Amino acid sequence: MMLFGGAQAAVGAVLVGRLGWLAVAENEKYQLMSENNRVQIIPVPPRRGWIVDRYGKPIAINRSSFRVDLIPQQLENPEPTLRTLAELLRLDSDDLDRIISDLKQSRGFQPVGVADNVTYEDYAAVTVRLPELAGVSASRGFSRYYPAGPAVAHLVGYVGTPSAQDYEKTKDPLFLTPGFKIGKQGLEKTLEPYLRGQPGGQRVEVTARGKLVKELDPKPDRSGETVQLTIDAGIQEYAARRMGPESGALVALDVESGDILAFVSMPAFDPNSFSRGIGRTEWKMLSENDHLPLLNKIAQGLYPSGSTIKPAMALSFLKQGIDPSRKVNCPGGIQIGNRYFRCDKVHGLMDMHSAIERSCNTYFWATGLKTDPQQTTEMVSYLGYGDAFDLPLAAQRYGTMPNPKWLESKYHRKWQAYDTANTSIGQGYVLINPLQLAVMPGRIASGKLIQPRLLMGTPRKPIPPLNVDAEHLEFVRKAMASVVNDSGTAVASKLPLDGILMAGKTGTAQVFRLGERGHQSNWALRDHALFIAFAPADKPRYAIGCIIEHGGFGASAAAPIVRDTMTYFFDQQKAWAALAPLEQQWGGTLAERNARQLDAFKATARANVA
Amino acid sequence: MISSAIIPQPLAKLPWRLLLLITVIATIGLLTLYSAAGGSVTPWALKQAVIFLIFVTIAVGMSWLKESSIKSTAFPLYTAVLIMLVLVELLGFVGKGAQRWLDIGPIRIQPSEFMKPAIVLVLARFYELLPPGDIRRWRAIWPAALLLGIPAALILVQPDLGTAIMIVLIGSTVMFVAGLPWWLFAGAFGALATAAPVAYSFMHDYQRKRVLIFLNPESDPLGAGYHITQSKIAIGSGGLFGKGYLQGSQSHLDYLPEGHTDFVFSTMVEEWGFLGGVILIFCFALVIRWGMRVSLRARTRFAQLAAAGLSATIFFYVAINLMMVMGLAPVVGVPLPLVSYGGSAVMTVMLCIGLLMALERQQRTASGLSTSRIPA
């Protein structure tokens, strides 16, 4: 009896002890858990940091927008809901296709964007009918906006809704928040950690069933950092528009600092349509285009350098003691081994200066054979061809600058005379990207070993001078000035400015067959046109490298674009005046042409469906 | 006992201290139910108040029962409840599901509830009839084990694990108090421990789940372990003085499931804190102590055993429920008597208290007389 009473008392003591342990000793832990239950945070995506140009002009910004999303998990009647939405928001079959395919791919809790940048009226119309539209969420938010559209497409890339794989990697609930976008391409992707920011949230008290009881004070978000680029938004947009209907790339540099002022790859997609969620028709249009608007030609395109290699070649000749006044006769070609290498025309007696000015291949073939191929190619590499640069680009293909050692290890064969010949005029194994095409004239112009930079924020390192004789550099610069200003290959592209001369070098890279030049009716088989330049010729400040795919002669396709872009640096009005008649001829500005192209494509797609 | 000239003799003879304790406990219950309903007397508090009043009246009425009549009803009552249990089992078999109650016209009877006082009375009666010298013999054990085992088995297969465990615990208590050797219980406990894995294999899925979750509630916090986890959060977040009346977020926002029935203690402690919880436990302890004293002072073996068994019934109710809500025992569905919403537990506990009051009254009224044992 007493034993039983004692046992009861003991149990009572255990109960009180346990109660004390839970409620007093562990109180803090459970209080936190209770708060976590009570208060839910509805994440608000942070505003993405801006991307601005070197003068603070916006390149990528956020616009306040209304948006409508679908939460697949809560979607009860997908078909009638979609029909109602299509009616309210005037969605076309293209949008619906995208939504349906997104719905199939999405995980239950991951929102699928229906429409971005909805007008207030449409937003209100959806809001009113929300009770009957289970699984539809209408919200206010921000959407990414690129004022220059396609002109900056390959520079900044675009943003998009995180994919299921992105979520799997991080498990960050923010990735499931409607309206949250991450960088998918270009700088938007590589600079993601800086641009994203810290999400805020609407703190709400909710019941276990998810019913909202009351709103508590919100937790503010912290917007992402603003990233300043070395880009000059003005020159970027001008160059992009000046390219017109061509397919190509242009890079402009500040020759003293290596700052990239323009980074243009055309044609391009409109990054605004990607951040909205691209339609199937538009995607099809972009991916079927033979001018490859989805390819970043600066980072991904590789081309033979053509004659743009010649200034670098000349420098290595000089370094190896070749007398610049030494004359070579050009009878229209040269016999090397058992093959006759044909020059563009019969140049007659050429010295180094005139060979650069008039781009005589015979001189470079003949002189190349007199020098050491390893030393010669090393100089070209030193000036930037085949070089990889430390830039925030997702992928960079840096091509090849061949040399005897490389050839031995890669193809296990000895360097031959025809290798020298091919390399001397930038053919054969020589493959470069458009960035290198700007770095080389930049290094020659400044005499410094500049490295291209894209971010203003990275610390500036002292730039060492080129390990090249100053007189040799001056000689090559003068020769390049003659290319444009005397009787060279690009005299048609003189700057229309008083007292400012441009120095340059044309290049034509064979695509189809060596030797035969002239008009090719098949666009895809035409030669690539290249042009490198710096200005002013006497006190260089800017360097430009430009490649126009299948543009024909460098002088005719690439040089005028470089001339006008270079003009823009010194006299914007003159540059715009040069562009106006061209755009009229092409049928409108870049934005107008893009829009019209899309409309036409959509019309064809519709016609095909019907 | 209040003795005043103004109060009539029969009223003055009621155990007022006990009734006051019971009322305090029930009031705490009603306040908690009012809070659990979001500050409303409906749907629980008002109904519960009515149920409480009805059963308090019945209990007070029962306090005039004579020990002799209680004694004489022990076997008939036990037999009747046993028959009802068999009936329930048959109906359940027909209805293809768990069946725990009988519908008799407008009322619903859950026979397993009646079995709690019935098993106490019948075992008390059995050991009274057993000659004292036989208590160490085999015949002191097997009839009692049978009396206990049959209803326990019937309830277990209903299935109602919580009530079955309680019946066994209550019956064992009576047998222990009756003087059966302790090693018997130790042996039974040991046997149980070895048999547990076997029992586990015979359990229903939901019962297995409950056992598993009891062993590790945090393993599945959003699934089946939800009950225990949320209950511990509610109790733990109460702190020393609680979050304040009507301020419990766990119960008001529905995170705590069954906050008005099995987990009513968690609802209460969340708002009243450690202090409120201790006061309630203390009140129950006083009620049980009162019952145990009735047992101690008993002059007949029947009264002694019955009082101990009835007190034990209240004790096991409270202990199992509190251990359950604080994560010391698996969730077996035992309510907190007088506090949890629902009539069954109130009925059982008030029947026990009514019987205890009757036994206590006999002690007082018999005190002056020289009553010897009432023959069976």
C-alpha cells in the first residue's frame, strides 16, 4: 500500500520534473520552434543589383511590374484556369504552349510564370477572379529591363526563372518564389553572387492549415550590389546598331587601361524577352537563324586572323634584325616547295612599310622564310593572339597561335616552310577570337602589355610596357596609319574628322578555298572580313577589333563599321549622321527591325499552323 | 467537513474539500476549452460544463450508496459490462471496423469505460471472499488473472490499446494491494518486455506507427510524429508563467492537434506555463491522496481494495495522459479526466469519485458503531 503510494508520488515527481524540463529548462528552444510555427515568411525576391556603364548609365535595371504565376501544386482545374487566364491576359497559343511545357517540367511547388509585365488593368482583372482560379497567384514585383535590348545581349546575358536543377543544387526556398530570377547567361550569370542581394519577406501569422491570420511587420530585402562595367553604353549601342544586318563582333578598348568599352556580338536576341520568359516561336526564330544570334561570337567565335597578323609579324621581323627598307619583289606570288602561293595582285617592289600598307602577302611569305618561326610566332602570341584573358565570361574560347613546338606536340610533325607561309598571313592553324583582335592593336598602340578588363571594381594593376623596341613600334604604327590614310587597303575608311587619324589593318580570312577571291554568291562561303584599328594614330587612345562573318574583304565590310564607331568616340553627331541613311536603307533601327522580324516570323508560324 | 448550524446535516456531511478540488480541476478544464475554441463557450466549454454538473450530481447521489449494496453489485455489474464488450465485438465484426460503443436509443455507451470501476469492484470482491491464508496460493492468482484478462483482451482487439493498458494497470494495482507477492509483478513485467516484440508483430499499422514515433518523435515531425512534437513545443514554449490566457499560438493557430481532447494539458500549459501545469498536477495529486486515504482508513478489506483501485484509476488516467503529452509515453489516446472535452472520462472518474465518497461516508457514519464485517 505504502509502496503503491510512494510509486504514485514518484510518478508525480517525474511528471513535474518533465514539465519543468520542457517549459523552463528548454523553454528557449521551444519558444523558437513555436515562433517558427506561428510566423511564416513569404519571401520577397530581392531587387537585383543594377549593371551600369563606366559613366553610371544603366545597362540592366529593374522595372516595377505586375505578374501572374501558376502554382502547379494548388492548380485544381488546369484547363479551365488556363482558358480563363488566356482570355483575361490575351495570351496567344505560343504563350500557352510555353506555359504547358513549363507546367510539365516544374516540380509541384515551383511557380510557373504565366505573364510578366502585366498592365495594371489586367492584373486587377485577374485579382478579382482569384477565388475561382485556384493555383493562380498575381503579384507585384520587379522585372529585369535592358534599355539597349539586343545591343547588350551577349555582354550581360539574361535572367530567367530558376530551373528544377538549380533548386536541387541549393535547396534555397527563394528559388521557388514567383518572380525570382537568376542570371542564366553572360555577366548576369557570372556576376550572380554580387547582383542577387538578400531576400526580404512579408512576415505573416498563419494557422497550421496555412490560413493567414494577420500580417506582421515585414522584413525588408537588401537589393543586390550595383556592378559598374568598363563599358561605354553609348559606344556599345552605336556599334551594335552600326553592324546593321551583318553577323559579327566588335570589341573596343581603352589602350592605356585595357578597359573594354564596347563588347558587341551581332545579331543578338532581345534579353528582355528572355527575362519575360521567351515564347516558342521567338526561340525557334533565334535558333534557326544562320547568323547565330544566340552565339556569343566574342567569347565563342574563332576565326583565322587573316592579314591582321601582319603588324605583329612586322614587329617580330624587326626584332630579328630585318632591315625595314629591304625590298622584296612581288610578281603576284611566290613558289614555296612544290606549291605556288598567289598574292592578291602584282605589288612590285615592296619594303616593310608598303607591305603593311598594301597588305602584300609575298613580302611576308618571303621575309617569314628568312626568320626563325619560333621567335616570329612568339611575338604574335605576346601581342595577344591565342591568349586567354581573365574576364568574367562563362566560357571563353581562345583559339590557337601555332608555333613549331606546339605543332610538334600536337601533330607530331616538323614545322615546314608552308607553315611559315600560312602563319605569316594569319591562315593555317591561326585561330583567334574577337577580343584578341582588339587587344593586339591596343598593345601596339600603347606599347603596354594591357589586359582587357570588364569590371570597374577590380583593382588596377600597374601595366608593364611591352618588351619591344619603341622605334619598332613607332614604325609599325606609322605603317598602320598609312593603311587608312595614304595609299593603303583601307583608304576608303578615313575618319571624317580634322586632325584625327585612324591607324588600322585589314584582314580577310578564307572560309572556302585559298587563292580565289572575288564575289561569292553563297553567303556562308564568303570570306570573313576583319579590321583592327586604333586612333588617334599619333597619340592612341582607343583600339578596335572587328570581324564581320562572311563580309568579304576586310576593307569593304569591317573597316567602315570600325571607322564610324571610332568616329563616335570623337564626334557623336557625325557618327549618328553616318548611321541614319544606313538604317533607313536597312529598314529601321535595330529595335524596329528586331520587332518586325519577330512579327513576320510569328505570322509565318501561324500560317504554317493554319 | 463544514459543520455549521445553517447548513443542513446531509449537505454538511459531504466531503467539501474533495468537491472543491474537483471543481477547481473542472474549472481549469472549462477555461482551457473556452480558450481552445478561440474564446468561445461553444462548441466545447458549455457542453462540458453541463456534462460535469450532471456527473457531479450523480456522484453526490452515489455517495449515499451503502458498501453492502456496492459489494453486491460487483459481480452482476462486471458480468453485464463483459456481455456488452462481447456485443461490441460482435457488432464491430459485422460493421467491419473498430467498434467501441453501443448505440442504445439516444445514448451511446462505451462499455470499456464502465469496465474500469467494474474491474476494481469485482477484484476487490474476489480478494475479500478469498480466505486471507490463501493469498500466497495459486488460487489467489488465476481467477483474478482471468477476471482481468478477459475484458482486457476484448478491449485490446477492439482495438483500444490505451484503455486495455489502463484496465491491466488498474487490475494489477488491486491485486498488488491485495497482497500478492511483488515478484509476481516483476515477473509479469519481465515477461511483457520479452513479449513486446511479439505483440508488435500483431499490432495494427497505426498502433505500430505510434510506438515507433514514441521512440523517436522528431524522426517524422510533419508526419505521424506531429502530435508529440507540437505538444512538446506548446508545453515548452509556455515557460514559467505561460504566454497568457487566450494567447497560446500553438493551439489557436491549430498547430497543436487535439488541443481540446487528449492534448488539452498542452493547451493549458502553453497559456499558464509551468506554474499552471504544476497547480493542476497538484490538484490531481490531492484528489488521489484523498482516495488513497479512504483506502488506508478502510475497515473492510473490500473498501480498502476498492478505494485503492478507484484512486488508481484516476491516477493512471492522469499519469498516462501527462506522460503522453510530454513525450514520455506513446500516444495511446487516454484523455485527461475532467479537463479534456468529452463525456466518457468525466463519467468514469465521477463514478469512481462517487464510489469513493460512498466508501468514505461509510467510514464516518460507521465510526461510532461497532460494526463488524458485513457478511457476504
